[in-house]
Amino acid sequence: MPQNEYIEESIKRHGRRLDYAERKRKREAREVHKNSQFAQKVTGLRAKMYNKKRHSEKIQMKKTIKQHEEKNAKQKDTDAVPEGAVPGYLLDREGQQRAKVLSNMIKQKRKEKAGKWNVPLPKVRGIAEDEMFKVLRSGKTKGKSWKRMVTKATFVGDGFTRKPPKYERFIRPSAMRYKKAHVTHPELKATFCLPIIGVKKNPQSPLYTQLGVLTKGTVVEVNVSELGLVTTGGKVVWGKYAQITNNPENDGCVNALLLV
């Protein structure tokens, strides 16, 4: 045993304290209250980080619980033949066996998870930063070069207000902004001009996603309410994801394929 593992060595030789299990149980029981107290007191950035961590833990816990939800289901078993004489009205019946199956909701979620990233363009060409941004020089003698102009097509929401020009770092030209996309439904084989709700993910960089840059391979959310798509529960589907299949800055329009 290594030299510094004296605690482990002591446990091996002499065993633990007699009240070790009880103390451990009590410590774990107190932990919940300690965490609660900390969560109520903590502020600022630490609070944000702590809440984010707790949020992800809770989601994971809920997922685990749902995965373990099982229910009894009757399944037909052709091999099971009832012993002895069977009345006439039971002759056409087959033997049944009970089996525990996972609920349909979990199966559906698993299917969705499996097919989540089956996109039309799984790989796209990387775009360098000097191709994406044009350096704008500012200041009295044009000595400052911290401003950038986006040279690609972008999406900007309706409630967007520009910063004062003095403080604006990333400039998205109005001529390169797009509000609508030509979305093709792969099963209907029809194209619709739909409003863009937002940029879900730009594969190039999280910064481009934040800026709403529309490049080839970007996944955008579009408003499909006019298509009349409904869920299994009968609710109208409002937003759906679509992947951009062209280079909007070259074509002057956004073409996308709906992810169904």
C-alpha cells in the first residue's frame, strides 16, 4: 500500500468506528437541508452556476425515474395451450402471458433521441473567421480595429434594437438579413415560404448561433402553423426545425429542408 494512504490502512487493520454507519446516515440526511440553505442564501454568478447544476441533476433524475416506469401488458402466447377440456366459446382464444413493458411515451422519446441528428447535411465546410467577418476600422485616425461586419446572411428577431454605433461590435447589415425561408417538406415534396422563428444551431460556432448567422448546414426553427401539422394529441404544431441546404449569401434566399 502507498505510504500516504494511512487512513485506508487503519481501516483495514482495525475496522471502522462502531457508530460509523449511523453517523453516515445522519450526515446524508442533513445534506439535503444544507443544500437547501445554501441555495436560498447564494447570490450572483455562484447562484447561476449552482442552479444550472441542480437543474441538470433534476432532469437526469426524472429521466431515470421515467425509464424505470413499467406496466403490465398482456401478450398472446400461441404455445400456451390450456390443459383439460375447453368450452366451445373459448376455443378461438389463445393463451396469454403477462409481460412488463416500458410505456409508449418512453419508446417515442427514445425514437426521437435516436433520430435527432439525422440531418440532410451531416457534414459542412468550415468557414474561417476572416471569411465570416470583415474588420472595420474606427476612431479618429482609423487606428482601432475591434469592430466586425458579418459578411454572411443573418436572421434578426422582430424585437431587435441596434446598439449605439459607438458600442456595436458585430454589425449585421440590413441588406443581408432574412425573415423567411423556402422550406421543402420531404414527404409532401412541396415547398412553402415560412417565417423563421430563430436559429437553433450553426455548426460552425456557438458565436455564429448567437449572432443568428445563416450558413449552409444551419438548423433553424420555422413557423409551420399554416401547414396544419398536428401532434398525436391533436394539438397544432407551431414550430419545427429545418436545415439550410444552400449558401444564402450567394443565392439571395434561404432554402431549407424540414426535419420530420
